[in-house]
Amino acid sequence: MAKFVPYLAEEAIERNAEALLTEFAHARDVVIEPPIPIEDIMEKYLKLGIEFDDTHRLFGIPRTDLSQGSDILGAIFFDEKRVVVDESLDPEEYPNKEGRYRFTLAHEGGGHWRLHRSLYARDPMQAAQFGGSSAPSVICRSIQANERVEWQANFYASCLLMPRNLVFRAWKREFGDLELRELIEISGGPEDYDREIEEIDPEVKQLLREKMSSLRDPAEMLSEEIVRPLAEQFGVSPIAMRIRLEKLGLLHREVPLRRMLAGG
């Protein structure tokens, strides 16, 4: 039976993440700067062990899609103070997965440990299914990302790795202000764009095509020009940084083409 997880306001989750950073800074006498030292926070302050394993084999859950890699990126054992991360995220073996690895640590050792420990600790959850050993308190699967317990842990991880004040500071240093950045995103391919401007005067049409040519791949522009430098600075994936920037109101990436053509 699923565990009931109470509603938590975003503000409360963010305050908890900020409090953890403050506690760690005081305990270790350090200044918090990006990238957030998530491994030190987990191991040296929260005293949580980190280990790698094949999570699907460990928990006896078949992979739903072999081409997509692991569906179980991590799990936490509250009573044992232990976090298991899927071996596909080992940053020493797969350096390109470091951002996803760090986010998984923040999700497990930040979100679940700080928000949900009291709900799951010492819950006898069919330990026999795991060879008589302790059952994991929470198994985190990508297919369950929209469930409340997983959403809360994801949002906590975002706030922990990309603290509001540090993101604003980095943004201002990068762009010189805190203005919202709007990027035009065209749905579909070039043929869709051509159809939308079909009835425009030919000369104007040509000018628009020239102006918009560099925006044919908005996702690439978004990553390279705005998101990627900040993602690298904070040690997170470009996707995680984009979501955080949008949540903080610094980035808006969808401006309908017709609104732009109308001068809106």
C-alpha cells in the first residue's frame, strides 16, 4: 500500500533546503559556493553512506526499456542511513553523468532524508522480498516522477543544488541584470515556420527568414547561450538548470511566433 505523503508548499521545501546549507556551513565552517558540495553534505554532515550498485538487479525490478538505461536511479534506506545510486551514474566511470549523479544524491540525501524520514523510518516493508535484508525505504523510479513523494524530493534537490540567492548572483554576473530572458521557440520544423508566414509580403517574409534563421534550433540556443554555462558552474544538468531558471522567473522560453510577428 502506498505511503501517504502530506502536501508541502514550495516555500517550505525551499526553506528546508536553505536551512540544510546553513547548518552545513556552520558545522564545517565553510562558505557555500557553487557547485554545492553535495557529497560532503551527505557523508560528513548527514552521515549518510553512498554506494553504487545495479539497482534493477538489487531490487529485482526488470528494466522497462533497455534502450533508456536505468529506470531506478537511486534508493534510500533510512534506518541504515544508506543511499544506493545506480552504477550507470558513477561519475568516475561516466563523467558526463556527474550532473545527474549529483542531483540523485540531493534527491535522496536531501529531499527524502529531510522531508520523508519520519514517514518511512522503521516501516516493516516486506523485507523478505529482498533476501531477508532491510527493505529500501524509498525506491526512486523515473516513471514515478510525478508522484508527490518524488516531486517533493526533486524540488528539494533543485533548491539545494541551485540555491535562489546563488543563482540570482550568478545570473547577474553572467548577464549584468536580473531581467527575464525570453527566447522564441518555434514548434515543428522549418516547413511549419514557412506555412505560418505564407501570407506575409514577400520582402517582409525574406527579412523574417533571415532574422529567424539562427532560431531554428531553440533548444540548442537555449542550452549553449544561457543554460549550459550556469549548469556547468552549479554542477547540474542543463535540463535541471533550465527548470530552475524558469521556476525563479529568470527564463521564459516560449513566445508564440504569431505574437512576435504582430509586434507583441
